[in-house]
Amino acid sequence: MGTITFLGAAGTVTGSSYLLEHEGHRVLVDCGTFQGERELRRLNRAPFPVDVKSLDAVVLTHAHVDHSGNLPRLVAQGYKGPIHATPGTAALCGLLLPDSARLQEEEAAYARKTRYSRHENPVPLYTSADARRTLALFETFGYGRRRQILPGLYVTFTRAGHILGSAVAHFELASTRQVVVFSGDLGRYDAPILRDPEAVPFATTLLSESTYGNKDHPDDNPREKLAEVVNEAAGRGGMLVIPAFAVGRTQDLLYHLRALEDDRLIPELDVFVDSPMACDVTPLYLAHPEDHDEEMAALVREGRTPLKTRRTRFVNSVHESKALNLREGPGIILSASGMATGGRILHHLANRLPDPKSTVLFVGFQSPGTRGGRILAGEPEVKIHGHFVKMAAQVRRISGFSAHAGKEELERWMDGFKMAPRQVLLIHGELAALEAHRSALAARGWPAYVPKLNETVTLAPAP
């Protein structure tokens, strides 16, 4: 009948990886790195729980590193088979995996130089060469195209609406008539740029993400809130600094800023995108019309530039980035990372936080204890690059920019099934969210279960 073994994102929201076995075939669905607490991150260096050379194929739902970031390590340990993904996912991985490898190499080199590691000879999790070999294994096919990846095993991708290229993966096991559906990460309905998550009519076994299984996103209109903050910051004549993830969040913000400017709801301002990754990712969002919603597609057909205001500048070089410290406002700086844990955003925060005319705007969740969390909590000073920086800038927060489906949106996606799956396995969520999602499904009469890490579950049979 087949089995699924939960190699990651079981009881947590990170490290997505699942082994699907059926009639001698072994397929790995996602291969992400663990993030967050040290105990989770240690799993990244643990031996793979399966023999990587025994795998026949990998299927990737999307490019975020908690779903794709361990692929180069898989390849380094001997995997040579295909990696199936959508064209958009492959394009993003072409940027994200080499960047992840570079960061691994730099961290290992720094640890050797400063001897801060407990290991005598710290080595990266994987290398840039491993990332290049990984990218050579990608085989792409578009949404809605049924592909036989192994004898009697078919895969179809449908849109998940989370980030560029994100997909729900449907597996058809021909000999047993079972249909196993992996939700990947589901996106928002009526969000800009990307098409909505597509309905799924049938599954014998469903693996559903549960990131927001216990709460909804606020009803506030984030575009209206963004206009308020921009106008307030411009009125003080200072810079508006926005820490933003390079993939997805930066593109959403550019889309909203352009729309507000077109509608004359904010003034024309210099907008600096100071993140090499965001500078590279943004053109990819324009290059994949298969992901565009109708509003985005119409703007592109008209020859418009949906992801750029009139005075947007993409900053690549370190010299250009440093020069922004000398600029006076008003203006807007978008820079990674989203939680202010590293990257160029730290230089801008160190420069602008002591200025009462400046504004720092957070548009995503800030984990308590992170630099972003401390700034948002109103601490009087924050440590950046070994020095304490006093906080005099205005600090604002806007909810509603999350790329994950909220509780009601998860339920809306579930409504697309024409009959209840025979088995629902809940993944990619913290325990409270998983239990809330399980209870909501039980109220529907759907049999849901929360698997544990490394647990193997037998697939439900076909009706």
C-alpha cells in the first residue's frame, strides 16, 4: 500500500522532508534545512535517516530553504537522480542554493579564523560546488501537466500561491489507485502578484501544512496601513527603513508601493532595494507569467512595471549600499533580512535608529529575542556589530503581509475537496497550531493525525 516517513517538519514548521515509498520506489518530497532553536539546527548535520543512494527521485514543492536548502548536502552524499520542480521553483533555487552554500562557506571560514567553534576544523554544511551539481539535476514541468516520474508513479503540480513557483504536489500511484497530495506551503487568497491556491478535488492521503492552523490573519488592509506609515515618515522628512525578506515580501511591498503611487495616495519618493538577492529575484517574478494573477498579468500586457515605483533603484554594490548612509530623507530603504538578523539591513539600522526623524517598519513576524523582536519591543538600545545603538527612530508594524494561509484560508482550501480524504496527516506547524487544525478537521468528520519526527505511516487505501 505504501508508506510515508516524516523526516522533517513534524511537530515544527521547519526542515520539510518526507519519504514516500511504494512498490520498491523511494521518492523524497522536499529536502529542507532546519531553522530556529539550536536543537533543531543540529539536525542539519545529523546523518540522513535514509540511504541517499537508494532514492529514485526528489520532488520539490517550492524554493524556500526550509523546503529546499538541504538538497546540496543530499547531492554531496551521493544522490544523482532527478529533482522535479516547477520552472519558477528551479529559477529561484538557482539563486537561493548557491547563496546558501556561500554563507555556509563564509561561516566555516570565520569559525576557523576566530576559533569560536568547538570543532577543530569547522566545515560548511555543503559547498558552492555541491550547489552547482544540485542545480544540474533539476527537471521542470509546469502546472497541470501530469508527468510519469517512475513506472506507475505520476506527479501533477497545481498552484499553491505561496511564492513564485510554489506548488501542491499530487502523486498518483497507478497500481493501487491511491492519490497522495502534499500541500507544500499554501498562500493567501486575493494577494497581489500570484494566482490563488488552486482547489484540489480528491486525495486518499493528504499532507496539509498547519502553520496558521490556530489563527487568522487580521482583516486590516495592509496597503492602506502602508500608505499611512509612508506618509507619516515622509512628513517628518526622514528615511523609512523596512527589513524585508528578499523572496516574496520585497516583491509584494514594491507592488503595493507602486499601486499607492499610481493612485496618488503617497508621494513619489526614492525607493532603494538594497539586497543583492532581492535585486536578482525581482526580475524572476516578472519572467514567469504562469504564476501571475489577472491584475499582474494585465499590467505586464500594458507594458507597465508592476514591481517598481517611478524612482526605484536596485542597489547591488557594497559601495552603493554604503552611500545610502549619507542620503537624507524622505525616502524608503528595503533591505534584507526580514528579522534583522544579518545582511545589509544592519548597517541601515545602525545608521538610522538614533535619528528621531527616521522610521523602522516591520511587515512580518519578529521572533522574541531576535534583533527585530527587541526593536519592536521598544528596548532603549540594541546591539549591532558588537556595539549598542540607541533607539530614537519611530518604530511601526503592519500585519497582513504573511505569505501563509491563515486558519480560514486553510479551511477554504479544504472546501475544494469533493469528498473527504481517507487520511489527513498534519505537518509544518507548531504543536498548538497542529492540534487546532486537527480539531477543526475532526469537526468536519475528517480523520486527521499529527505524526512525529521519523515516524512511518501506512498510506490509506483507495475507496
